[in-house]
Amino acid sequence: MRYKPLPLAEIARFNHRRNADLARLAAGWMPSDDDLAGAPTLSNWIEYMPRGETRPFLMRHLKGHPRQIDGWTQTEQVLAKGDGWVRLHHTWLRLGPPDAAPVGAEAEAGRGRAGAGGS
């Protein structure tokens, strides 16, 4: 699968939606099940903070993303997180169950298996 850059108009739409979502979250709104119905799901996930970053990332098994193959992934920075969901720069993710016992080095450094980029 070859990476295809997004058109600038689509990037602008993503940015507008992200900013509107973050403003609503800051005002106390939370996404409903209906809001998250089409969102990809990340399961067996771990949260980690790469060196030099100010926001956490997530990694593990992604399913249902419109531009990525189902499988292992590392996300973009988590901008907001709630019960069963996260807001990333470009999308919402539904959170399945976390990894019960993340591997220490992988969790700490955000290293591990090579995989697809952020969502």
C-alpha cells in the first residue's frame, strides 16, 4: 500500500474539525456512542511518552481505519482521552481493552516492532 498525500483542502477540514472537537471537549462535551460509531478501534493498547514529547502516544492493534491496513500501529499524539475513546490530530479512536501487562521497554520508549505510522 503506497502512501498518498492528502489534498490541502482535506487537511484544512481535518484541522477545522479537530479544533472544533477540542473546543467542545474543553466546554464539557463528551462524544456519544453515535459520535464514535464509525471510528477505528485500538485494542490491546499501551500508552507511552516518547522522549522529548509533551503528549502521550498509543500503540498496538488498529482495526477499521479508512486509510490504514488493520494491524499494529503507533498513533499520533493523544490530544484528549476519555472513557473508551481518544482524540488524535486527525481522527477519533475507540479504545478496546488495554494491554494487561505491557512490555516495559516497549511501553517506556515507544519502541518495539516496526509498523504503520500514526493515524
